[in-house]
Amino acid sequence: MTITIPALLLVLFLAHLVGFAVMGFKRREWYYLALVMTFGLLSASFATLLFAPQLQVADVALYRLFRFAAWAAAAVSISWTAGRLLRKGDRQR
């Protein structure tokens, strides 16, 4: 696998991490915590894949463990987003 795509994804995820962290600090909303966690874990996953792919925990590549944790954080983030949208729709009625 070439490093071009993982490197570009790392840059993309880091940009999202910074953007959502700044928005979270400015708006002081818990909603952004799940987004920051998701993009932080995705950034850690791709950084580990690029710079230390040999690292393992219990015979599982560390970058994979970060990615699995990112899926869980994304599930929380999606559910919080859906809840926000549903509440927002209820207020507009």
C-alpha cells in the first residue's frame, strides 16, 4: 500500500479534529466531544499506520484498535447528531 492515501487521510482527520475542537471550546457543547474523540482516534490510527505499523496489542495491530475505537465514538456521535436533529425538528413545529 502506498502511503499517499493514508497520509492524505491523516491530514484530513487532523484538520477536522482541530476544527471541531475549536468549535467545541467556543460553543461549550458536549456534542463536540464525540466528534473530537472520533477524529482524534482516526488521526491516531493513521499516524500509527504511517509511523509505527508494527506496534501490536495482543497480536492485533495498534492502528486497528484505534480504528475500532473510532467506530464506537462515531456511533455515539451519529446518535447525538440524530438526537439533535430530531429535537431541532420538534422545536420548529
